[in-house]
Amino acid sequence: MSVPKDDDATLSARWSQGVLLKRDVFSTVERGRFRTDDGEVEGVLRRLDQVPFWSFAVALHLFSRERRALTLARDLDVGPKLLWAGRRALVRGFIDGAALHLAKPHGDVAYFRSAKAALRKLHRAGICHNDLAKEQNWLVGRDGRAYLTDFQLAACFKSRSRLFRIAAYEDLRHLLKHKRSYAPEALTPKERKVLAKKSAVASVWLKTGKKVYQAITRGIFNFTDREGGGRRLVNDAPVLVDLIRRNPDVRDTAIVAFADRRVGVGLYAFVEADQSALEKTLRNELAAAKGVKPPEHIQIVHALPRDAAGKPRTEILQLVAMNQIDLIEPMMRSDADREFLKDILEQRKNLRDRFNFEVAEMDRPAGQAR
């Protein structure tokens, strides 16, 4: 499928390509810059020109739902603003923040208070998101506020019908599930009751529709979406981690996924070891093992960034692999963290998708705004 000529003309004149964020059977999403009447701004482009023919009808339906929802939510300040929309492509504003599963706002009660307020504003406008179980659809802004993104499944209602109330209830319940994960002590008795009771529609969906959906998407379409990592992150990464750890010179490894313009989804292995020349040895060992495809990138690091429990901070490694370097700064807790990460950034392998606003991002003093 191709983008219509009028869409293509607009994008050619106003869009500057940047970092590929995601590519699947429903769309290609990338971050770049868009020229508006008031000047150039950061934006996110969703386009359908690389969607396979067999999923195009569904992709176009999802695209239309997002376009309508973003149009209605334009002035709510709870999600990205719609900057431009064509027939098979749209550009929404970029929100300066990281996805919930990357930011991990443990104990941040203020964040979940703002999330609830954002959801209330969305529902008052007659919009239900319908896909808030995914942590990647919740953003933690640099300002600490909650924002919503990816409105492909959103539904717009003209009245507060029974269906609207059910959808709104499920939106809230999914938000509270995230609150339970990150700030359980802040849950109120009323919120705990909501968590304990699914709507009848949700219960039926889990027992019937979801199973059919998974059978079609995973069985027929071979599509699995795990924070954009797909089947390679779900199936291949654990096997590769086990193979890499068998090398006696490897202390530990972490594998994350990144969007790749050539293969769709690539894998990036960060290997904790002392020998920088170990990469070639590991590639030979993985090739000899056959089976799963080796990672597109293997980077040897002296130490992996770790949290207080000693687990690798894959949320930071994910952003390194995706070249979203400017989003790492809010996650740094000290100058020591910045210095520690500097070597990893300087030696990173995935340099095809680079955004020039990354320059000197990690050298900015803590607390200084962009």
C-alpha cells in the first residue's frame, strides 16, 4: 500500500524523518519534526504505506479511530495534539516523557492523581481509550504528569450510554491496576472495590473474544506485541540470553528490542564482561548454535546499569537501543549515574536512526530544561 499523493506531498514538504519507534502489521510509527504555521515542532508520524495488504482494512479502521479521537481531544492536554491528518497518515505532537514501563513511577502518588484527572477529562469529552492495560500507552511526562497515547482503539460517544459507562469503567480499572503495581499503598477502599470487579463485558471478553483475538493475531498473523518487541523479544530473547551466559567470560546479559527499518524488530544484547573483543566470539558461538537468529547488535559493557535490587535497568537500555537518548536524563538519579552511562552511550551500536537533538543531552546539568 502507498500513501496518497496529497498525503505524500504534505509529508515531503513538512516532515523530517527521525527515529523509528515501531513497525507492525498495522502501521509504521516514527519520531521526527513537523513544520507547522508557527514553526518546526517535534512530532510522531503514523503512516500506513508499509502495511501488508491482508491487514490493511483493519489498519485503516484503527487509523480512522485514532484520527477522530485525537481531533476531539485536541485541546484537553491529556495526550498528543493532532498536528495534521491525511487519509493514510497523521502527525501528532511529541510528548516529552517516557512510557510507564520505562519510567516506573514507584510510590509516585501525584502521578496517579494526575492520571485519574486526565482520564476524567477524556471521559467528559465522550472519549474512552479502550487500550489502557498496556503500560506503553501511559506516559510519564518530564513535568511529572500523566499523558495518554496510542488512540487506535479509542471510541467516541455522543452520549453517556450504557456502553460508554462500561468502557469508561474499564479504562479506570486498568489505570488502577497500574496504580496497584507502582503505588499500592495509595489505593483507596473504593478503588480496591473497582479492581475486584470486572464489568460483565470484560469478563465475557476474557473468556471468549480475547482467546479468538490471540488465536488470530498470534497464530495466523504471527503478531505479538510486548512493548513493541513482538515475537522475537518473547520467544528468541530468552534463548539468546541463555546461550550468551554459557560463555565463561560473561558475567551477565540483558536483551531488549528496538524498531528496525530493515527487519521490523531488532534485538540488542548488552553483555557485561571485561573483554571488548568478546563480541566476535559470541557471534561465532551464536551462529554455531543455530536455531534462533542472533541479535542485530551485541555491545560489551563493563557493567550493566542496575536498580537497588541488583536487576539490570532494562528501561534505560531500551532507550539506548532505540536511540531515544534525550528521554534517559529524567531517569538519572545522580551525576554518578550519568558518568556510568556515558561509556555505554559512546559505544552504542544502533546508529542508523539518530536524532540530532541527542547531542550533549547527557551532558546537561541535572534539572536543566530543554
